[in-house]
Amino acid sequence: MSKFGELIAGSIPVLLDFYTDWNESSTAMHPVLRDVAAALGDKARVIKIDIDKNQELAEALRVKGLPTLMIYKSGEMVWRQSGEQDANTLIGLLQEYV
């Protein structure tokens, strides 16, 4: 979990996508997240976290529905939503914290 603290501690916003490969809604978000990362470049980070490989973190953050998306800025969670989102919505949200 200390690596998680390092991931979210920076001054640029970090979009976390909690997913699994067996969840259809999760896999549907992969191209959307690629578009978000491409649009924002180095102004934000997009990190995908497989909950099957990171169960302790998913439990600590109470991830129930998939996909669950969170935005962190300077170590603080500033936004959280479960379910699919479109690229424009996510880009707009991240730009608020750039």
C-alpha cells in the first residue's frame, strides 16, 4: 500500500480505474481510458488497477461495483464514481484539477 501512497501523492491529478478482465463494463472502459490519457498527456496520469491482483487495496477503498473510477490530487480523493463514463466527461473532470 505504500506504493499506492506514492502514486497519488503528486501534484498532478491521477485517475484510477479499478477493474477486472472478466467484467464486461471494466473492459469496455479500456479504450476510453486510452483516449483520456492521450488527450491529457503529461497533465494527468491514468492508472488501471486490477482488483484481482490488488484485493487488499480494493477492500481498503471499499470498491464494490466495477468499474470504479477515482481521481486523486495531492493525496486526496476528489472524485469517485462507479460505472462506465465517457472520455469527454473524464477529461473535463481531470482538467478541473490540472
